Amino acid sequence: RQPRLALYLARFLAEDERIWAERWQQQDRTGYRRLDQAKKWSDQQKGRDIADYGLRRLARNDPDRAWQVFKAIDRHFSWSADERGRILSEIAMWSAVDGVAETHRRMQEVPETYRGGKLLEWWVRYDISQQNWQNIIATVSQMAPELQDDSRWRYWDARARFESGGSGEGHEELTALALEANYYGFLSADMLKMPYTICPQEPQIAAEEIERLAQQPGFDRALELRKAGIRGWSRGEWKLAERKLDKQGLRVAAGLATRENWPDMAIFALGDSGDLRWYEWRFPLEYGSLVEPNAARQNLDPSWVMGLMRSESAMAEDAVSSAGALGLMQVMPQTAKQLARRHSFSYSGRDQLLQAEDNVQFGTAFLGELLDRYKGSEALASGAYNAGPHVVDKWVSESRNGDPAIWVETLPYYETRDYIPRVLAFATIYDWRLQRPVRRISTRMPAIDSGIAVGPLQPDDFADVVCQAPVKT
């Protein structure tokens, strides 16, 4: 992606080499939309390299044009099996992402050995968008065992079987999923009107173990640096020291981080140790007293705000993202400037966003605006908080049906596709942690229809919480 440098370097090539560089340059300048001109090229490896790269790049922007060009030049080149399989796979996948009507035909032309996990996932997503339940079952069965065992694809396979005619098998798998405390488990429970299963485990770490770890050089340095306000360096020391720990050591590190009021380090340590049901440490409540009044001011569900905050920063007050988002709710400075004007807030610069009280004020104000924009849909507002409202507006306008679970599953941004379920599942767990009535996750994601607003919650919109069995979280 350095076209000017490439053009400069081409001057030093021999003439028979330079012609290929110039062809590549010309094709790149036109976005490879005129790659059918490759029919005039000799069948050499350099030509195949340009066509291979160009077709896969064109597929990302216009899979229909990529398919037309491929069909026009296919017989001209003696592709290797790897080149042909790779091209067909890329065109088919981006056809599914765009919801192209020819997706099934293009998928079927991909040789089986090139139907990798990512391609199969998008094949299923395309059929989910079309509600082709039988096709979903057939494609999920082609996935690798570890993908089939993922709660995402277990849910869609079970739902497809259920929707295909009330299959006992589908009902049985949905029942099993409903015993899991995650997004797909909660969706399954809602489908079957079952209670939610949240089975906490009490952290069992002795104070002596925590103190011994605190005195180890790496952790000792990390804690002293943190006390001195040198946050970045302190995190680096902590992470270096943590690399040497086994799973039990990670549990102790989580206990030390909790003792020192360092929630993000506790959350990350427990994620690595696998102790996902230590909810007391994984879903801390220390910012609850700050969230409650700000959420009330913006007419927001505090559990949802806590769930979003937990997703954004893992409760790190000084979190700074690679994009420049800051603090507990990862507010961008430019957004803060606009919010300050609209809400008459005092704003003095980015350092203000690293203070919990100010950050939550700005973050909840923005979230309140988004919730109004999307007429009470926490799913759409969460998506807009992550990807931006103009992007979500586009996705809503292109929605192929109103089912919110289908809409979320078929979003083209993988980050937002995972972010919305995480926020909504965390909001559910925070209902339980805050000892509030636990809302069914379906109430947070109404139908994707710009004409429908969320009405007052009814008694059936709340779920009982039980502990029936050990669960995945």
C-alpha cells in the first residue's frame, strides 16, 4: 500500500519487469475494477499474482464485480489449486457479508478444502439473514468440532432445528444452553421462557498468599509505581511478573489486584486463569454509586451502564485506547467537546476524562443521546457507542429483517458483532450483582424497526435467577 514508492522503484527494473509493475499500478489505481483486461496478458506467474491479489481486494468492495471479472479471466490463467481456492473463497465470503443473492452458488463453487472456519461462519450468517433454517443446520455440521461447540453456533444450530418444526433435538439443546450465563444462554432462556442460570463461585484465596505475592519484586514494583501515579509503567511491571504464574498464581494475583482496588488487573488475571464464575471480582461494584445518579439523570438503566463500562475499560479509570478513547467509558476528546456544548458541561481537556466522575458524566450523557436516537433500544445504542451512530444507521437501513438477534449476528464489523452481546450479557449479570430485578435480555434488543419504540416493562420482562448446574460464562 505504498503506490508512490512502488512507482519510484519501478524505474530501476529491467524493461520486461517494469511492464508488470506498471500494469499492477494501473489496476490498483482503478480499484481492480478493470482487471478483465488481464485476458490480454500472457499467462505468467506475475500476471497471476496481480490477478489473484486484485480479485481478492476487489471482492471486499464489490463482490459482484469480482465474480464477473473472475469468470471473464478464469480460463485465461492456469491457476494453481491454492490460487483458485483462495480467490473463490474470498469472493464467496464477501458476497455473504454483503448479502448478495448469488451467495449460495458462489459458496458451492469453493472447493471443500478451502471452506475454512471463517468462510463457513459467514455462510451460516448469510442463511441466518435469510432464515434458511435447514441450510444453517447443514453448514454448521461442516464446521470444525471446536466451532460447533462454541455457544454461538450451538445456539444457531439449535434455533434452526427448533424453527424447522419444533424438533425435540433443538428444544433439548436450547434447554442445555439456557443453563449457561452468557448472551446465547440468556437468548435461549428467553425463547423457552426459562429462568436465568447464574451460579457464582466464592473466591477462595488466603490473605497470606496474597501478601506473599505482594512482596515479590515484580508485584512490589508494580504497586509502588501505581502509588506514585506512574500507571503505564506499573501495568508493564505487573504484566511481566504475571507471566511467570500458573493458574493458582493468577487467582492469587486477582486477589491482590482486588485488595489494591485495581479491578482491570483482577479481571484479566481471572480471564487467564479460567475462573469465570468469580463474579464478585470479575464484575466489581465500586463505581456503582457514581453510575446510579448519572444514569438516573439520563434515564438510563444503571446495570446497562455498568455492563458497557465493564466492556469498554474493564473498570480501569485511567484506560487509554489505541484510538485515543479515555477512561472508564472510553470517551473520545472530540465527543467530549461536543457533549460539553450540548449539555453545558465544563470541559478542560483530555486529562479530565481520566477522572471517574467526569468520565461517567460525559459517557452517560452520550449514551442517553444514543438511547433517544434509537427509541429505547439498548442493543442499537450499544452498537452506536462502539461503531458510531452513522454506521449503525446504515446497518439499520440495510436490515434484511426485524429480528434483533439476527441483525446482531450478521453485522459486518466483528468487533461490534461481539461487543453488543457482551454488553447486554454483562448488563444482565450487573442486574443480579446490584440486586435489581433481572431483565430478560430480549427487552434490551427490540425489533429492528425505526417505527417501534420500547414501551414500559411488564412483569414477564423479568427473569427469575436460579443456580441449576455448573455453567460456562
